Amino acid sequence: MSRDWEVVIGLEIHTQLATRSKIFSGASTAYGAAPNTQACLVDLGYPGVLPVLNEQVVRMATCFGLAVHAEIARRSVFARKNYFYPDLPKGYQISQYELPIVGRGELFIEDDDGNEKRIGITRAHLEEDAGKSIHEGLDGYSGIDLNRAGTPLLEIVSEPDLRSAKEAVSYMRKIHSIVRYLEISDGNMQEGSFRCDANVSVRPRGQKELGTRAELKNLNSFRFVEKAINFEVERQIEILEDGGTVMQETLLYDSDKDETRPMRSKEEANDYRYFPDPDLLPVEIDDAYIEAVRASLPEMPDAKKLRFMKEYELKIEDAAILTASRALADYFESAALAGGGSAQAVANWVIGDLTGALNKEGLDIERSPVSAAQLAGLVQRIDDNTLSGKLAKEVFDGMWAGEGTADEIIAARGLRQISDSSAIEAVVDRVIQANPTQVAEFRAGKDKLIGFFVGQVMKETGGKANPGVVNKMLLDKLSG
């Protein structure tokens, strides 16, 4: 990107709240049902039916607001957002406009230079989702599935404080982590539970006035958010540098072609003719309600990261990785407390071998075949020199395959590390006697040959010799 331009980005993140029923009806929100089997008369907008607010969505919105240090409205109002679309049977969407439940808040991310940066949150409001248009497999026709109609959403609107696609992804990941920590959303992007619209504009560097923005709709992966924003930034800069004018419009991102294309001209708020919904009373909550919700909040990612660094003496990078997911943080802490060994060693195994195996099998940490207690047992056997690093990996593979605990696998496979110096010395002496040429070369200055000798000893002991003892003994004897 040219240094002459500054990028300005704001995100609107739509988070599906983890309620079992919809925001204004008792219909189920379960994913994957046959089309139009989870839409009741309220969702379908039949005359004479009345919406009833699901109290859980109020609690969940309040949880989020408190987690991002936001203002919680003691009085909020639902409004009708009027527009016509085939998947909106009422002809309006119930949302919040002038008086949302969550007001201004903030969170902190790392900017492109690795520095902490504050991102303002403008508001977070409750609304119902629309249905879904289906075009595939209908022989030229379009179908409407109204199962999602009435599904509760929390729309989280940021200030235009983001200055790059990378920052936008960092902010989005932070929100994703927060809603999952709070357990107010599963954050499943493949199922549409967490998606965002990005408002993107560019302006000459140093100019205070914002440029004309384009809105990128329904981005449902972190990778697509970054790619779509980067493409749109380059598109706008090219238009402006050629003397053109950027149009305010809504765009779709085509991931196959890696490009954006127009969807419609961008609406303004007055196009929707908002007015308070006459069927829903204002939502009024008091300080006692807010404090009760506050008391129920879990330890949040930033606080947990700082505690892990202090209590377990973890490196900041490792603490950040482990606390990005509440489930991963809980797994690490359970293993660290169970083993009595090095917490940093536990962290290394969780971040390295365990996460690698989970990713390879497409599993979440909750479905790990190796429990936290089992991993703690493995690290303990490394710490007490029962296992070398190489043997530990063999034991881990056995635990992953369901062969039992580290101790059970060590006993069954005969993998106990040899640390007895007399037993190792006999092998070292044989290796030195069998390789006089390499001994002479080592003593002539080829220090790297130490790896050859270590390899020969480990080969003869089946990898069971203590590497530290082997290295020291070889150096002593070869130098002598």
C-alpha cells in the first residue's frame, strides 16, 4: 500500500447468542434442522401474534458489556428496522437503534508494530436474525429457509479505529475469544454464529475527514476478513489515484476470485425508517441486576494471561496462546497443577505436540484423547529423567492411541531411560573403540563429530540412554 494513504476500518460483528430458543419466540435455535421446521408463527410474522423477549439474551448482552468495560443501559428500547427482502417475512427486523443495551466500551489489541492499541466499541445491540435464501439445487428457482428467523444476535460495532486488515483480524479474534470465554456464543464461523461486516475507507495521510466507505458484507472467516479488506483497500486507492470517486455501496467478497463486487448501494439509517416496536416494552434493568451478572463473569483472557505469566512464569507469547481459548487455558492449568513439574514444560507440550496432533485430526481441545492428567504424568517423567525427549514423544503417541498413562506405556514398552553412569560408560567405551578414525578427527578439531558419537550411543541403547549423561561422558573421554 502507498505511504500516501491511511486506511480506516470499523467492524460490525454479528454474534449468535447461545440460547436454546429464539429471541422473541419459543422456537428452537438448534443448527442443522430441515428447512422451515424451526420457525413458529411469531417468526413467520403471522397477524395477531406477539413477541416475548427471552430474558437470557439480556443477561448475555450485559455479560459482554461488562467484559469490555462498556456502559450498560438501565433502559433500552427495541425498534423496527423496515426493509423488504424475501427472507424477512414481517417486512421489518426487530433490532435496537437509539437506545441499545450496551453503550461505549473498549478493548486492547496489538497493532502492526506489536504495541498495545485501544479500540473503541461504539455499541452492542440486540436484534433478531433474518431467514436465509437458498439457490443451489433448485433448478433455477430460489428457496427460503426461515429456521434462522428470530435467532438472537448481538451486533458489536467498533469505532473506526482500525488501520489495517491485520489489526481488524486481531480485533475480531479478541471479540471471538471474549464471547467464547463468557459462553454466550459458540463462535462457530462455519455455522454462521460469528460473522462480520467491514466498513472500509482510505484517506490521504494526515487528513482528518474520513473517506467514502464501502461495506463488505457477511465475512465468515478470519482469513477472508483479511483478504477482503486488503483487496478493497487496493481497489479504492487505485480509483482515487486514477482521479475517480469511491462510491458508498455494499459489497460481497468472492473468495474464489479474491475480489469484491457490488451488491447494492449503501443504505443510511433513515432508509430503514426506525421506530420503537409497539409490541415490546422497554427493557429496564437496575444496579442489582448488573452487579449480579458481574459477579458471574469468569476470569477474562487478558487477566488470565497476566496471571499465567506471574504464577507459572510463562513467556508472554506462550501465555497469550494458551489464554486465547478458555478451554485451552483450563487444560493447561489442570495439567500444570496436576504434575508438580515445570509449568513451562507443560506449556511447551500443550502448544507444540498436543496442539499439532489436535490440528492434524481436526479436533478441539475438549475432545483430546490425551487428558490433562495424562500429559502432566508425561512431563513429570521427563523432569525426573525417566524419559528422554525422544522417548517422551513415543510415549505421547501411545497415550494418543489410547494405550494408557505414561507410566503404563513406559512399563509395557520398556522405555525407561538409562541414567546409570556405569551402564552408559560401557557403551561409550565400545563406541569410542569401534571408531578410531572419528576419534582422531574429533581430537584434531572437528568438534561437530560429537553428534556422531552421541548418535552411536543412542542407537546401541535403543534411544534410552540419558542424553545429558552421554554428552558429558563422551566429551570427557574424547578430550582426554
